Amino acid sequence: MWSDQTPILGLPLILPSQAQKHVTHNEALRLLDAVCQLTVLDLGIVIPPAAPELGDRYILGAGASGEWAGHDGDIAVWSGVNWDFVTPAAGWIADVQPEGRSLRFDGTAWQPLDLRPATLGVSAEADATNRLAVSADATLLNHAGAGHQLKLNKATEGDTASLLYQTGWSGRAELGTAGTDDFALKLSGDGTTWRTALAFDANTAAVSGESVQQSATDATPGRLMRADFGYSRGNILGPVTMSGNTPSGAVIERGSNANGEYVRFADGTQICTHAIPLGSIVAAGGGTWDNPYRTAPDVHWTFPAAFANTPVVQGRGIPPSGLGANPERRRNMPSIGRANALTLYQLHLVRLGSAPDADTFEIGLTAIGRWF
């Protein structure tokens, strides 16, 4: 039984003894020209354009009007004289040229066509989990302009976005955000037991992990020193404090007040210094061995920083600069009385000799002890 159309595209066939066979042949060619390598100018259009060009094709939308009336969903092709219409079949593919996207007709409507392959293996076998698999000596991802980004995206904070390094298909190192948004480097010697070497807080960028110093007393070889546990130019000088007999502040603390200057060290050592004017060195006494000249009255020194217990104190007499090389008037000996952790008492200078000149002296003092 003869048919006058092809079963798939509905192309007209030349029948036996048919006159003007070229008409049928040309009609079939026009239909082939319209639907093969189908590219349309628009999708869903309902009003014919005012000045179409030969070969223009459109996928008509619902409610087509004018010359397109009654052809909703068809493909309209301008023949140069009139519009020809082709009804698509399920499975047809069309490209919307201005938008650069491909569509597939599912028998009812045109749907976006996903051209991405489900899996891709390059010299390797891809699977449902490893949808892209590459086996090669190297993999190059090059820039197409100035730079290049490799993006690993995850759905939620609790998911994983990471690079996993393996040996014999057994994990040895993982770099990324695994189970949190904090960025971490994890290591394993057997692929089973994992240790977080370094982790960076997503909000503060503060670093932690087993490769970092765990406490101020942690001196494990190979660990990175933390700024708050170690010492550098930024915290050598500052308040010296203790926490459980462990230094918790700076290495050296220096200060001064009306009672002198002090230097405090993290090991507990404290040094206080001061120079106190004592006045005339012949304020008392008679210049004899039994009754030498001396400053008067006695003074005391309150340390500029308190000690934990009584310090060791040393003193020296400081003569006025105008005495020059006169030894008679420069010779002296300090007299230091009792002391406690806060104060040194009964300070004066004794002149060694009988020079009666009323020279004004100071006493220079140094106290060394512990502040804890």
C-alpha cells in the first residue's frame, strides 16, 4: 500500500505516474531545509514579524494570531511568499540562535536541553560518584584571560569541600572545609586516624591545631609558636605578670615614679635604682675619727616597686661635679640602715677625712631582689 508522505518528517513522496514531479520534490526539500539543523530566531512568539527574511523560523507560542492563527506550538518558516508550518515531534532538538541555548520537544512543550554528559572519563573510567575521572601525568587548568579559579562549592556548612591527597587510594592529607566553614589541613599516616595539623577560624582567621604551640609551657620540637605564648619585638617589653608560677606577660617591664626607676624580669628578678639628695656632707660631726663629718638628717627610700621580700641594697656617694680631682673632698662612705620589702631606712653619707667644706652630695642606690 502506497503512502504519499514519509513516516517521520511527513515529507511528500513522488507517486507512480505523477505529473509535475518537481513540485513534490521541491516541497520535500523545503521541509528538509526547514527542520534539519533546526535553528529558530525566537521561542513563544505569537505575532508574525512585519518584514521576515527568506528562511526565518520561529517556534510559535499559545494564542498565535494573524497568518499564524491555529498553529500554536508549530514551527513557522517564511518561504519568501507565505508561511509554512511544521508540527514538531517528540525528541526534536532546536537551537534558539539569539540566546545560544538548546531546547528539546518532549511531545508537549519545548524544554531546556542539558548538553552536559552524565560522566566523563579521560583515560579513566568515570562512575556515579566520580563523574569526571582523569588518568594522566599532569592536568592543566589554564587561564582564558588573566586569571583562573578552581571552585569547590558545598550546599551547607556541615558538608565538605576539600582536596584529598591519597597514597594507594588511602587518604594521607586533606585540605579544605570539612564539616565546618573553618579551613583546615588534616593528616593521616594510615588513612584511618586523622589529626588536624592546622585550622583557621572562618570568622577570626585565628590559627589552631596540633602543629601549633598548645600552651605557654609547650616546648614540643617542631611546633609553631603562638604570638600570645611566645615572645617577639611586640611583647618583650610590657607588664610582667605571673599565672601559676608561669610568666604570662612580657619578658621585661620598666617603669619609674617619684621614688626612682625599676626593671622587672619574667624570671622574678627586680632591680630598683634611685639617686637621693642628702645635702651638705658636713651637716653633722667634727671631722675626727671618732666623730666624722656626715650628712643629716637620715633619710629613707621607698622602693619604686615593691619586692616580695627584703632585697640586697648597695649605695655610693655622688659628689658634686665641681670638686674636680680633689680626693680630700670626694672620699665618702654610705651608711645604710635596716630595710624591708617596701622601704630602706636611715641613709646618710660619711666623709672620709677632715675637709670641712660643705659640699652637697647625693646617694645612688641599687636594690636587687624578687618581685614574686
